[in-house]
Amino acid sequence: MSSKKKMALVILIIVSFLVGSSYSEVWAWEKWNKDDPVTDEWNIFDLVFARPAGILAGIAGTGLFIVTLPFTIPSGGVKHAADRFIVSPFEFSFVREYPDDNM
């Protein structure tokens, strides 16, 4: 087996594991409710990790937005790019209620 085929097989296996594990978490998520102790752990995760990650994503998105301006101005996609790269991450961090019922 050539090295390209081996690499393709390894990537296929990794993607399969990732998709399979995320699917089972979605099924488990439907069984949780607000009074579940795991929900409190997710709220702490949201406050300590997810919201700061949203701030970092907003900062990185601002840089990416500036880099892509030469392409978005001629195509007329500046507003859409700003919403995607800047507004969405900062709304995720600052506008969402805590605790978020959807987390």
C-alpha cells in the first residue's frame, strides 16, 4: 500500500471517529435538563473557556476581516464578512444570557 493510500486511510479513520463521537454526544444532550448537575459543569465551561474563546475569535476575526477587505469590497460582501468575523464572536461572548439555556 502506498504512503498516500495509508495517509488517506488514517484521515478517513480519524474523521469517522470524530463524526461518530459527536453524533453520540448529540443524543446524550437531548436527555439533559436544567436541574442536571452536568448542566452546571457546562455553565462553568461556558464562563471560563467558551466566552474567552469567543473574545479571541472576535479579535482574530477582526484581523482576518481587515486582511480580506481587498476581496470583500469589490464583491460587496463587507457587511456579511463583518457579521461573520467580528459581530458573531463578540455577540457569542457578550450578548448571550448566562446561563445559556441552549448550551
